[in-house]
Amino acid sequence: MKTVKAALALVVLLLAALGASAQGPTPNVEDFFKLLPERYVTHEGDYGRLETLSDAPNGYLAIRDTTAGGAARPVFEFALYESADGDRLFVVANTRYDHACHSFETFFLRHDGRGWGDAGPGVMPPLTPSNFFPDRAAAALVGRHEGWQSYLRHRPSRRGATLEVSLELCDVAVENDLRLNERERARLASLLARRPPSITLRWNRREAKFEFARPGRNKK
């Protein structure tokens, strides 16, 4: 009887191994990038030379502009964040440049094996100017600036651990914002003279969402 049970157990293990082999290797970030629809690839600008950087083992892919002096600047980033139950979140970060301002568009997506879909609002905590400017007057002023949300730059990390978000306002857009009076535009311009404020969000694998890494503390 023991011999029969051992033989049956061996057969089950062999069938499981054959099934895993038939499924093929687990798709990586490069495989998913090839499936990504063009509507999520919205980076644009007067780029002279672009290069693709792929770090598939760490779930990261980027397209970088190498024409500017100094370090190459990513204009597109595609990163994988895995949850504890094996589900995947993809952060797709695009940079646009119109010869005056850089603006940003970021998508949070899931792939269910059949197609892409929005991950929903619960994956990100709500962000307001007060997350970046502890001074209430400054935060209120930024909140009045037309389209300030389009200057939120999301920088996904390799290995799917954190997400850095910076608020990179554009001086030209501030100068042309008719919602603000001259004094308010001057005040907002003075804020631009500083390093863009940023916050770090931590990926919670158990709950499959981003959380503030250090509540109440910003980088300046």
C-alpha cells in the first residue's frame, strides 16, 4: 500500500512539473511593455537621441533622453510592483516637453491576462499641495495655480519598493496664469527658485497600495 501511495505521489509531482514547464517562463517587465497600448505611452518633446534602459530582473524599464549634458533624463518609466498575493501593479510615468514647460502624465495599471485596466483610485493616497508645502499660505497659493496637478512627477523605483513624487512647477506657466495677481505670481515664482519639493511613498505589498513613507515629512 505504501508503495502504491509513493508511486501516486511521484505521478502527481511529475504532472505538476510538466504543467509548469508547459506554461513557460514568468513574463517580465519587458514582455508586459511589448503589450502596453500606445495610449499609455504619451511622452513627447524635441528629443534628439533616446535610449532604452531595461532592468528586467528588478522590474524596471526606461526611455531616456541622452542629448542633454550631464545625466540622461528619463522621459518614460515603466515599473512593476508586486503584491503579496502575486498580483501586479504597473506604474507608467511619462514626461512631456513643449519647449517651455515639462509636464507629466502617470498611469497606474493592472493586466489581468486579457488586457489592461486602470488600477483604481485606492492604489494612491490623495495628494494635495500641503503634502509638498507645509506652509499653509504657500500650499493654498499652489492649489490656486491652474493645472498644478500636471506638474506632479512620479519616479518609480527599481525592485518595486518606493515611489517618489515631486512637484515641479514651470515658471512660464506661472507667469501666464491669469488666475493669479501679480503679487501672487511673484510669490509663486520665489517658490520655484528652490529645489522642487518631493515626498516618498512606500509600496505596501500586503494591501497592494502606496502609503506615505514618513507622514508629515517632505524633502526640500
